Amino acid sequence: MTPMEKIRKLRESGSFHFTKSLGQNFLTDENILDKLVQAAGITPKDAVIEIGPGAGIVTEKLLQAAGPVLAVEIDKALIPFLQETLQPYPNFTLWHQDVLKAPLGQWIQENSPDQPVKIVANLPYYVTTPIVMKLLEENLPIHSMVLMVQKEVALRMAAKPGTKDYGALSVAVQLYCQVEKAFDVSPNVFIPKPKVGSAVVKLTIHEKPPVQLDHPELFFTLVKAAFGQRRKTLSNALSHLRPKEEKQEIVQVLEAASIDPVRRGETLNIQEFANLSQLWQKQFF
Ligand code: SAM
């Protein structure tokens, strides 16, 4: 079945209607579909997790190329259709669940104990960042994620220090992954058409993280504070974290980390944020 035939059959089955609030924009273009799966470099040895299978358009390609495939779908109205159309594939598992609450680690342990899994998804745009952060922060054994996201989010994930797109998401994603922007995707290849452009990004988890963090919570607190007030100098942007301290103390910590206090947070690279959190911890805790 072509993607359009699948979507037609799903609509005719009666119980499904597109739900905007669930970010339902289904892919209709075979060429983009192939490029998405190719970017993930799937082989029969790979276990794959797909987030949001929708009508099962990407899922079927994954089932043909991969070993075990887990698809996690929140919308109850899609479950009978997915079960019926993909039931011939013995490597298919479907969970009706919010992926933010799904015990993915357990499935990985049971289905791919010796090899990290690959994630492939045309993500629901309303919840992209929480999903990506859940996958990264849980330290699951993941090899890579090939994700269709809003174009603006792809640019933010890949952005370098000092650019307008560089922010807390760039730091968080680049702390865990190497980011490659694979290709742009037009709104015309989805039903219904999203209002924004899309892009596919490939996030490959670092074998060895670029920095060792002794205090990850503090690191992220400093990152958020630095980007929360982008127009301010670092010494001003960080001062509300230590309201009782003299600003001079904050300046001293910045200088000890070899960071000019008049720089803006958006110019700091990951290594500099890591040095800063190390010295901040020493000075204030
Ligand atoms: N993979 C399909 C495709 O490419 O045609 C559908 C992609 S659509 C952009 C996003 C899918 O994610 C929808 O099927 C939606 O119901 C599902 N979804 C939305 N929020 C979810 C969540 N929190 N957990 C799991 N699935 C979710």
C-alpha cells in the first residue's frame, strides 16, 4: 500500500480523525520516507524504536529493514488499524502509551541486550524537546536518533556558540550527541500540511562525552540562567542565582574559569559551561 492508500484506508475505518493537539501530520511521500529510513542506516541486526507510528507508514519500512521494532503510539484510535495492518510482521511490537511514560529501557534490555538501539521518528512537534530530553537524560543504550522535527528546532539543535539559534537546547543535545542536519522537508509532503517547515536531524550518541560533568544539575541551571537573559552580560545574567552574594564574587568565579564576565552566555561553548559549573560548585557550595 502507498502512504496515501494507507491514510485513505485508515480514514475509511471510521474511528480515526486527525487530532491537531497530538501533532498528527502524516508523511505521504515515498521518497522522503526512504531517505528518513536510509539516514538511520538500519540493518536487520538493529532493534528500532519508533515514536508515534500514526498510520504505520514509517513503521512498515522499519519492519522490512530492521530486527525487532517497538512502536509507541498515544492515540487509541490508531491502535486497531496498526495492529491489523502490521500484524503479519513477527518483529512488530506496539505499545499504546505516552512515550514520556514508556519503560523503553525494559524493552531494550529484553530485545537488544548486547547492542544499542536506533530511534526513528517523525516527532509530534508540540512535544519534541521533552521527548528528546527524556531519551537523553535517561541514559538509555541508544546508538542514534533520526528525527523529523520542526526546521527551527533542527537549527537550534545543530547551532554553534555565538549564533542566534544557539541556546539551552543546543548545549543539551550537543552534550550527549553529534548533531547532523540531514535534509529539509517541505510542508507539502504531509497530511494535513503543517504550518512550519520540517527537517530531518541525525543525533549520534557520543561514545565518550565531550566533557565530564560532576554536577549535571548545576551545569543545566547555569546554562538556563545564561540563556534566560541573552542580552545581559554573564555576570548580570547569573547574579539572580546568588542574590545574597556580592556581584564581585560572581565575577571572580567567571575569571577563575577564564571567562570574561562581560561576555554573553550565548558565546560560551560546552567546555566553558562545564568549567564554570565546576568552579561555581567550589565557590558557593
Ligand atoms: N509516523 C507517522 C508518520 O510519519 O506518518 C506519524 C507522525 S505524526 C507527526 C506524530 C505521531 O505521534 C502521531 O501519530 C501522534 O498521535 C503520536 N504522538 C503524539 N504525542 C505522542 C506521545 N506523547 N507519545 C506517543 N505518541 C505520540
